[in-house]
Amino acid sequence: MAVHSTFLFNSSSLTFSFHSHFNFHNLKLKNKTFNLNSNSMSSSLPIKSPFHLPSSNLKHRTVFKFQSSSSSSSSDWSTATKKTVLLTSATTVSLAVANRVLYKLALVPMSNYPFFLAQLNTFGYVVIYFSILYIRYRLGIVTNEMLAIPKWRFFVIGFLEALGLVSGMSAGAILPGPVIPILNQTFLVWQLMFSALILRRRYSINQIVGCLLVAAGVVIAISSGSNAGQMLSKVDFVWPALMIVSCAFQAGASIIKEFVFLDSSTRLKQKSLDIFVVNSFGSGFQALFVLLFLPLISNLKGIPFVQLPSYLKSGAGCFLNIGAGKTGCEGAPLLPLLYVVTNLAFNISLLNVLKSSSAVVASLMLMLSVPISVYVLSLPLPYLPEGGTTLSPFFLLGCAILVCGLYTYNTTRPARNSSEVD
């Protein structure tokens, strides 16, 4: 009999199609002919879609014939996944560059109120994230099972991020500006260590070398031949050490976020945890701890705690650019609002990269954005009084090393996580 439609048969490793005018009576596989009559076919196939072939004998005889179809589908899926990760990573790098540049531009009108801008980000995002989370819950995107994820993990994430903020601001108030991004590159080293300890992830020598090349490239590019040792000659050792410790807190928080995504895949029966669940509760606990650390943070910024309300009021006036005598607030509220919106999009995109790949890959994307941001900031941009600057050959050398490091890391087959289940 002739079949005029197409059927797809699946049985574990068996995948094949019957095309138009195919004859059931003579099925030839590798020079062997099998005679299948209509009676045996109807008795072996249950009437449901998709069809299943329970006959183990037929499965083993046909697996070699149609193995290439399964391999091709797996290859196509892998290619599509790589394209998605690549597109997400490119978007994250672009947003990271825009975030760094707009942060610098936003501080032009808010130069006297950076603490207000930091608090606006911390507490404003709590409102934004939970509003988005509520909308997604009402739409059915976020389920009750997702909201039942243990909250102690978000408690730890918020605590670590708050500690990272406090210690980073403490060190940043003392350290010279060019030294800060250099010390921040220890973030990747901490991530590699915590990833191996907490997630039991193993990295090959080439991956480790690639990460170290990326870090070295960033250091060379952003230092551009500056003598960092001279800049630290009059600074106590405790301050650069504290900046490195702050990177450890932030790296630990990012690894725990990755662990939450990995663990939720099992808890939710292979369903994907919505990123706004992590963003919302993580930011909520961070805001709670920042509030508890508020007296310490204000003193570190040179603001007496009793004067904090008036400082925040003046900062809000400069942010909105309203009120008499608001000199030096030119560019507000446009530049600060652009920064806030871009920073929000950047955080969401970065967490999406962490969810689809790993914390180390997300860190590599951030490193790639550093020299690009330095180049953009060297251009004559509006509201920047210093204007354009000339980049030294060290910058180009650092960029070349950075690209080599990214290539080395991403062209290496990752080692299998010992906690993964085949």
C-alpha cells in the first residue's frame, strides 16, 4: 500500500520518516529486506501520536540506518544554542559598555551626589524588579513552584552583595582611580576558585590560561603604561587588599546565583527558573542589608549620619534638576535616567548570560567591555570637560592579548561538571 502523508517515528535512539509513495511491504536496510504486512504493523503500533515502536528487535536493526538523523538534530540544536549564547553575550557586552560610559556621564551632573545615585539604584531596582515579577506571575510566566525556591540562598546573595558594596566603596574612596579597575580584575580569579569549590566545576589548563590572558590584557590596556606601583606608593596595603576582598564577595554572590539556576532545574523538573525571581529577591535582601549598613556607608562617604536626610533631599533635587541654585546639575535628569535604564537592562542581560552559560563566561564578557569602554571614554563626549585623549600602544597590545584569551577560553571544550547527570 502507498502512504501519501509523512509520519515521524520515535523510539529512544530511532528516528526516521516515511515519505510520500513509500511501500511498507519492502523495507530495505543495508542490503537486507524486511517484509512487513499490514496486520503486524497495526498490532504493534498503538493508536496515538506520536507513534511508538515497542519492538526492540526492529529498533536495534534500524538504529544504524537512521543514526545520522539524530546526530544532525543534536548538531542543529547545539548550533542554535551557541548562536543564542553568542547573541546574548554580544548584547551584554554592548550594554556593559553603555553602562560604564553612561555612569561616567551621569556623574557629571551628580558629581556631588554619587551616594544618592548608588542608593537610587539599590532601592529603585527593588521596586522595579518586584513590579515586573508580579506582572509575570499574573501572566503565568512565574509559577508558585518558582516562588517556593528556598529564600536563604537569596539572603546569602544579598548579604554578599551588600558586603561587596560597602567594602568596595570603602577602598574606592582611598585608592587612585586608575588602580580600581585593575584590582577589580581579581573578580575572575575568585570566580574560578568558587566555581571549582562550590559547583565542583573543573577547568582545563587552556581555559585557565585563557582567563589569565584576558585578565592580563585588561590590566595592560587600562593601565596603558602607567606606573601602578607609583600610584600605590602612598597608600596603605589594607585598601587595595580590601578592594580585592570586595571582589571576592561579588564573585561569591554570582556563583551562588549560578548554583540557584542549576539546582532549580532539578527542583522544577527541568523547567527554567525565571531570572526575575533571582533579581527580585536578591536585590530585596541586598537593599535590606544596605539599609542596615547605612550609617557605616554614609560615614565612609564623609556624610555624618545626622545630615543624611538633607543630603538625600539635595541629591533628589539635583537628580530632577529642580529648585533654585542647582548649579552643576546640567545634564540631569536625562543623563542619570539613561544610566538607570541602561544599568537595569544590563543587569537583566548579565543574569541571562549567567543562566544560559556560566558565571565565568559572564565575567569574561565584562572584561571584554573594559577596554572598549576606555576607548569610548577617550573620545570627545558631551558633558565631559577633559575631552578626548590619545591612547598609548599599550592599549592596543592589551586588547590583542585580551582577544587571544577569549579565543583560547571559548575554543576549549569545557570539562564536565562532576555534579552533572548524563
